[in-house]
Amino acid sequence: MVTSSPSCQLSIAFYVTRDLFHILLLVAVCSTCYSQEDLLMLQKRNRHKNAYYKVGDEISFRVKGSKSRMTSQIVGFRDSTILFSDYEVDLNQISSIYIDDKTKWWLRYKIEQLFFLAGSAYLLVDILNNKQLSKETAIIGGTSIGIGLLARLIIGNRIKLKGRTRLRIIIF
């Protein structure tokens, strides 16, 4: 009968535990690889402006030939179709996407806020410093506020899908 020493039994237990840990780590990594989700990407080609929508996100859009705004929660994606709870829409039928939390950070839609806040802050700081409003400050601050309000009217709240701006479905 062959008996092994305690140190030999310890080293065997170490190797078995190590191999088991490696197998569990491999299973964990592989399971996260397969759990990637499908995405809808609003892409501005040749620029670094992309917005990603996943299943469960709410999106507002306009369909070609219609002037009404449609807002629904995304249920899933198929080839070139977005699935909602009651209906599905082909990507080619969407004419524009409305501004939301994912796209309002684009500089184009920040101009109105930047000019309005800058003009208001300029007026406020000058009044606090000088205890009165000078003519030059009123002109500069008022012009900045006016540009912000004008930008609000001109820019709009939709991103039109034409030219370099398009929707793509990314299926993993």
C-alpha cells in the first residue's frame, strides 16, 4: 500500500482548486460574451456623434409621410426593423428622430442654452459688480439672450435622417 505525504496531498489539492477556478473563470467570461445586446445606433457619419438605443429605451420619431410624433418603448430588433409592443417600423420608414437625453448633448442643440445662460450671467455679474446696468452690458447681454432664443426657434427639436445622418441596427 502506497501512502502519500501530506505535502503531496496539499499540492494535488492546490492544482485541482486552481484548475477548477480557471474553468469557472472561463465559463463566466464566455457567458458575458453571449449576453451582449442588440442596439439601434443613430449615426452621424464621419463624425464622432453616435447615440445608442437598447431594448427598453423609449424613442420618439416621425414616419415618412406623417406629421405626427410617435413615441414608444423598444421591445426588440430584427434585421432592419424596430419592434415595439403594438407595431413594428422599418428603418427606411423613419424620417426623423426627436431630441432626447441621448442626443441633446450634441453642440448643435446646446447653442440655445449656452447663449441664453451666457447672456443672463453677463448681465447679472455686471449688475452685481457695478450696482447698475450699463448700456454696453445691456446690448451684449441682450444680444446673447436673443441669439439663444432665436436658436431655439430655428434649430428645432428633430434630427432629420438624410445625408450623413442615419439609423443602423447592430445585432451581436
